[in-house]
Amino acid sequence: MKTIKFEKWQGLGNDFVILNEEKATSEFAKKMCDRNFGIGADGLFSPTKTDDTDIGWDFYNSDGSVAQMCGNGIRCFAKFARENKLVNKDEFSVKTLAGTIIPKILPDGRVCVNMGKPILEAEKIPVESKTPQDFEVEGFRACAISMGNPHCVIFTDDDSKKLALEYGPKIEVHKLFPEKTNVEFVQIKNRARVRLDVYERGCGITLACGTGACATVVAGILKGFLDNTVTVELPGGELTIEYNGENVYMTGSATKVFDGEFFI
């Protein structure tokens, strides 16, 4: 029987299995992320060597599908890489399927990540709409934005958690989204604070979504609802998101939970 060493990390309750000595695969992701028969996690990744960045990663959702990007995951990966001496500096470049991401580990242990530019063009998100930042889906006015992965942001005065549970599964696979989508239901508290509930593509309801928080703040700023720096309340905790009109910056925690061996 083969054993695989792993570490379990979480960012605001969004949890991940990280492999160091084994390459992440779809098969490993489905087995190890299973919350009944495995370790339990929202995703699985492992570091890779690259020629043009300090480090890279292979990343899979819990259902075994390939994931382009994850805001909470990149913070966990950054601290994992630093603590395991895979990089020798606090600010470094990570190659992902969403492009090069730059995390910076702060003195207080939080991680600030330059998430890059939001993608607003319909064909690149992708979404089947001529007006991607203002269209209708399942009876809601929505805004589509990609942060390396597609998001459908819906602002509401109603119960965001209830709406995410009821409509998230429908919108995730809606025909408007050829690669499926993450779905955000957002309550605006004031111009500097929002409440967010997310139905994640390939995962379902999660306690937090970093890229979803980023997409939400960009959408709110584009619509004139929010200021440039916003605290995003998620079920698992809070993130600070800043959008300067060019790049999006996300700051939040990342914590190692435990390590161990998994039997294959």
C-alpha cells in the first residue's frame, strides 16, 4: 500500500490539500478531497518548477476538474512554499493557468496577493452576453467578471445565503457560461463593506472564495456602488480587497491545519 505525504491548509475555511513529494492529479483530488472517505478539502495542489517564475502549481477542484485560480488557495500555497523553503523570499511569482500571480507574505502572517487585472471581455470570461457587466440570468441582473476564472456577481437586498443555495447550482451550469461559472450573491452594507455568499464552480457552497471577493469588489466599483478598498465578509471570515483601476489586491489569512500521510 502506497502512502502520500500531505499538508492541510485553510484560508477563511476554504480548505486545501497540498502535496510536495507527489504531483497533484485529478484522481488524487477526488480521493483525497472526499469529506467522507478522504481527508476532506475544496481543492488539491502541488508545486511545480518553471523557467519564467519563482514557482508554479498544479491545482484541481474537489471534483477532479482543473482549476485555473483560487484566491484563498494562492495565499495558502504562498505560505506553504515559504515555510517549506521552496522559495527564499517573502514576495515571489507563481505560475498558474490564470497567469503569473504575485503573493507577498506580510509581517503579521497574512498574505497580500496581486491578483492582476480583472478580465471584462465577454469572450475571455467567458459569457454569452453582448453586455457582460449587465445582463439577466435566472431573473437576476448580473455582472460577469473573470479573475482568471469566471464569476457571475449578483447584488441583492435579500438573503444572500439562501439565494446562493437555491440559484447557485442553476447559474453555475447555465448556458450563458460555456465553461460554467462561480456565482456570488452580494449584500452591500456600505460603500466599504459587503456580505458575500458563494457557490463555487466544481465545489458548491464554500466558506470563502478569494477570486469571488475580488470579482465582487470590481463589479461594485464598476457599477458605482463601492469605494476602491472594501472589506468583504464571508462565512469563513473577512478579506480586504483593493482595486486601483489597474490591478486587484487581496489580503487575508492562511493557516496550516495539520500534516499526515494518506493511504492509496
